[in-house]
Amino acid sequence: MATRRIVSILALAAALAIAGCGTEGATLQEQAGDVSPATASAPSPPPAPTTIPSDCSGALAASIVRIDSLEELAWTSHQVIIGTVIERQPSVWGHAHNPLDPSRRLIYTPYLVRVEQRLRGQPGDIVTVHQWGGTIGTCTQTNTFEQGLAVGERVLLFLRASNPPGTSPTYSLNGGAQGRWTIDPNGTVSSSVGHLERYNGQSLATIVAQVLSSLASGPPATPWVREHLVPLESAPAWPSSAGP
């Protein structure tokens, strides 16, 4: 299998390190997005750690797999949506933790995104997107590899399912910052990731057409895409005129 270049953004399966206060950072692993959406009617968040270590704060860092194109993003995403961020919810303790110390959990912050148009995925008016980082009590964890979503911004998002079994569907950005595209007031899109900036300045309609054309013509024939492929049977493509 060919080796895919690593970039410093969120991976589909990333090893995250929390830089502790006066101690070595604890390595925590999260299979971000490689699970299928669950069908439970209500989320079941994990309990807070019974003991909060004094070094629970720090910066999250990761080594990320590079996603080279819109086509690769489209075929490895459970949801591709255009929408507006409408709410930032209180930060909560995540499921990822250090196997050697269950009290060391990651913090994540949920955002609600109202769907304006869906390009692929299961229907729904609101999508919950989790981003690592946030503050709970005296613990603050800073996400250094992807910018937080902002309430009121209009975005094109490529999302991977990230909810543990038995919880309601939630999602994380596919490839961290690679899965987040800003829709500018003039109707063009922009990515903050260097190797994807070649798409910047194209109209949203052009980007949508490229995504739908890719989903109609079949996935890129690369080993990495085959390994992380999301079949259309579980996340169907939608016509360009379709809403939520």
C-alpha cells in the first residue's frame, strides 16, 4: 500500500496528546469517525472522570493524513452539507481517554449546524458536530489543529460519523480543517489548508457540482480511499436541488 503523506491536522484515527502541567502529556486515542451512525433516540454522554487530575489542561496536537481533493473528501464522508452554525453547546467530557489512566479524558465542544443543502448523508434538519477542545471547570484543552466553528458562519462541511455505539448520530470534521470550508458572502468557498487552497475563489455552485459529479462517477482508485470509503448505500448522494 502506498504511503500517504502526513500533515499537521486531524486524522481519521489520530493519536492526540495533552500537554500536562509539569508532567509528560498523556497519549489518548480516538477512532474519529470510523463508526456508523447509531439509531438511539437520545445521546448518552460519558460520565465525568471521578477524579480530575491537576494536569487535565493543555493543548491537543495530532499528526493527520492528507486528503488530497474534493473527490477524496466526498467519498470518505458520512455527511456532506451546506449549512449555518446556529449554536455552540457547553463542552463535555469525551469518550477518548488514556487506557493507563481513565481519569484523563478529552474534552469536546458540540456545535449545532442547520442544514441548508445536503450533498450526501442521511436526512435531518440539524447536524451535531463535535470538535475537540473546550473548558469544563478548571480544565481547559486547546485545539491546535483545527479552528473552532463560529456561530453564524455559513459553511460547507465534510463529516465523519464519530458517535460511540448506543448514542445519537454525531459527527466530526473529516480530516480536521480539511473538512471545513467557509462560504464567503460573495458566494465563493475557501479552505484554510494549503494543499486545498487551489479550490479557493470557486463558486459554491461549482464546488457542489464537482462533489456530486464525483459521487456519481465512482470513488478515486487509491488504497487510502478504499480503506476509508463510505458506501452510498449508507450515505446516499442527494440531487443538487435537494434541501435537508
